[in-house]
Amino acid sequence: MDVVTLSRIQFALTIMFHYLFPPLTIGLGVVMAYLEGMYLRTRDPVYATAARFWTGLFAVTFAIGVATGIVMEFEFGTNWAGFSRYVGDVFGSALAAEGIFAFFLESGFLAVVVFGWGRVSAGFHFAATVLVSLGSIFSAVWILVANSWQQTPAGHRVVPVLRDGQPFVVRGEQVFRAEIEDFGAMLLNPSTLDRILHTLFGAFILGSFFVLSVSAWYLLHRRHEEFARRSFSGALLFATVFSVAELLSGHSNARMVAREQPDKLAAMEAHFHTGPADLHLFGIPDTRAQKVRMGISVPGGLGLLAFDSTAASVAGLDAVPERLRPPVGPVFASFHAMVALGTFFAGITLLASFLRWRGRLWNQRWLLWIFVFAVGGAVAANELGWVAAEMGRQPWVVHPGFVKDEAGRLVLDAAGMLQYRPGEGLLTRDAVSPAVGAPQVLASIVMFWLVYLLLGAVWLFVLDRKIRAGPAPVEPPERTSAEGLRETAAGLALHEQSLSEAKDGNGSR
């Protein structure tokens, strides 16, 4: 394979492994803040125990996420020098803001959240947990601003790169770079808000389903049942709200893609010919025959969802030069699998919420078993969403955007082709580093994955050990009072129950 393909494989593997962790920490952070807030409101020690337990799992996941994320920044310089040169001015501001306003906030207060139990007041600890949660969200926001600009660039101008006052030339071609002209327009480019909401909702779903999975496992094994019910109930609330919100966000996101990246939408729906478009529920795209085989579709459904009319003309892949078309197969499959999983999450959480309201949830062992394994679907949905989004803009690493008229409608030329904005965008083949060869990239892929497999094994081992050990009791309060004595007694009773259950579990094994 050539260096471009290997570099793409390397970056895809590293970012997909890294992306296992940030959504989980974002989702767990929200659940932790909720549980601590409930403790402050009710002073029920079970909520404090739950918050402390999930904080321990958050800290382990956060550490692995930081370790795996550093690699990608090195890859920008080693494998993607052309990309770094083109986007450096834009990405520099966004990533600097992420480090200053988000990462320092998250990592600075994380020490208080992890080690502050019994050392700071409950109110201050809750504030630190909220700030850590906000820091993880803000970190994602700035990363998504940079990524959204790659998808729908705005607020910039393209200028030639100069060396000693002369145009800089690589492989016989003059080199250009994007330069920020309007920071606000760059920040709020056409896809920023849709992408932020859709990604954050996906992260909240993943964190909630992780808590649901572990809590359901405890309930099925009759361990830490009160703790598990409180954790499950809180996570179910978030999972239900954000699963439904994700469907609405997905609809808004698809309409944005129809306006800004019709080539991506055409690949997502395997829409080959410009004109009225069906909405495929299932099928296998055949790019040679330019149709979807064994498909089930809603006639005119895509036009209805994107443009409010079943007769609306939707740009097809035939409106894009063949060499610039996204890969239809993986984009179609990943997009439809993500939608199917999102629909499943909404259905299963609404059912569980109804049963919880009727007081019948805890007896539905079949449903609890579904939640034990559903976290795998939440992980897959987050990964598939990124696959659809990133492969959908290929072969561009920075999409140039399309020409529109004054009303914001896409303009087709006399041949019925979409018109790219002249002089903009960066092809993936032009983004790689000319000094790096295929053997070097292949060797680094092997080395990285040996390290990543080790990190993944350590993460799973620590999670398994913490989950099997179960929650620890809350720390005694700083001041002795009747309420404090009751909290301490409740915590000790919960600890004794945990030890007894663990002993019974070891005996049964």
C-alpha cells in the first residue's frame, strides 16, 4: 500500500481507539454531577457512595484517554505535514483554546474530585465535579469546532505560503494555507452547532449506558442493590432524554449535510442520480449498477426529510466528478447502522422508563440483561458516527464547499454538476508528509498497536477489578452530629453488605 493509504489507516486506528475514552468520560461526568447533586439535596449516603464509585472509573478512563490522545498530535507533524501547514492557523487557535479553557479546567479539578473525599466540604467537592464535567464538555466543543471547520470551512481566506518572500513549491506545485479572517465565522461555521449537539448527546448516551450496564449486572447478581437502583435510575433518566434528543439532533444534522455537503448525503443514502430521492431503511449499495440491492425504502422520504417535499430534487453522486466521490459502501453501512442503534436506544430506554414509572422494572431480568450488553452498542454508535462523518468527506481532508446562489441554494453548472468553491479545500493525497515513506508508517502502526493493546488490557483489567470489588462506603463527616452518625452507620452497613456479598460470590465461584 502507498503512504497515503497507510497514513489514513494509522490515523483511523489511533483516533478510533482514542475515541473509546473521551465520550465515556463526558457521559460519566454528567452522571457523577447528578449523583453528587442528589446527595447534597437528600444527604442520603448511598448517593455519595455511588458518586465516589463512578468517579474512580472516570479517573481511570480519563488517564487512558489522555495517553492515547497525545499520539494524534505527533501524527499531525510526522505524517500530515501538508495538512498541518494548510490548517495550522485555524487549528492553532481552536486547540490552544481547548488547552487553556478546557483541559486545564478538567485536569486541575480532577485531583479534588478523586482525592478530595473527606478532605473538602461536600459543596466544594460537588462544585469541583461540575467543573470537571464542564471541562470535558468544553474540551470536546473546541475539538469539534476544528473538525467542523474541516467539513464546512468558513471565516478564512486561502493565501500562498512564502519562503524568503518567494512562493513555496512542493513537488512542482505552489503551496497554500488557510488564514483566519473572521474568528466568529470560523467558530460558528455552518456545521458547528449541529455537530456539537449530536456528538455530545452521543457521549451522554454512552456514559449513561455504561452506568446502566454495570448497575444492571449488580442487580442481576443481587449485589449492592440499593446502590445499583439509584445509579440505574439516574442513568436511565439521562439515557432516555438524550436518546430521544439524539434522534431529533440527527434529523437536524442530516438537513445541514443536505445543504452543505450534498456529496456526503448522497453517499450516506446511496443516492446515485440527481432527482427525487428515496429514504433507504436497509440495503446493499451496488456502485457499478448504481442502485441499492435488496433495499427497503420510503419513496421520496429523503427529499421529505431534507427539503420538506417528496418531489424535491436531491443532488446525487452523478453531480460529483467520479474521482471526487466519497466511498459509498462504508459510508452507507456506517450511517445506517448508527441510525438503527440510535432508534434502538430510544425504544429501549422509553420502555424501561415506563416500567420504572409503573414499579415493574426491577423484575424484568430479560430487560436488565439487554442493558448489560447494550453499552457495546453505544460504543459502536459513537464510532460509526465518526466513520460516516469522516469518510463521507473523502477524498477531501478539508472540504472546499460548494457554490450557492444568494438564497443559499446549491448551484449546478450546465452539465448538472455541483460547483466547488474555486481555490479552496485540500485533498487527502496532498496532506501527507513528503519526507515519510510507507515502510516507516507501517512500522509505526505495528508499534502503536502493541502499545494500544497493552493500554486497553490495563484499562479493562482495572475496570473489571473495580467493578467486581464494588462501591466503598462514604467517608465519615468532618463534624460529629446526629445526622453525621446516621450517615456513617449507613455507610458501614453498606460496607458490611458489600463484604458479605463479595464473600458469597467468591464462595460460589
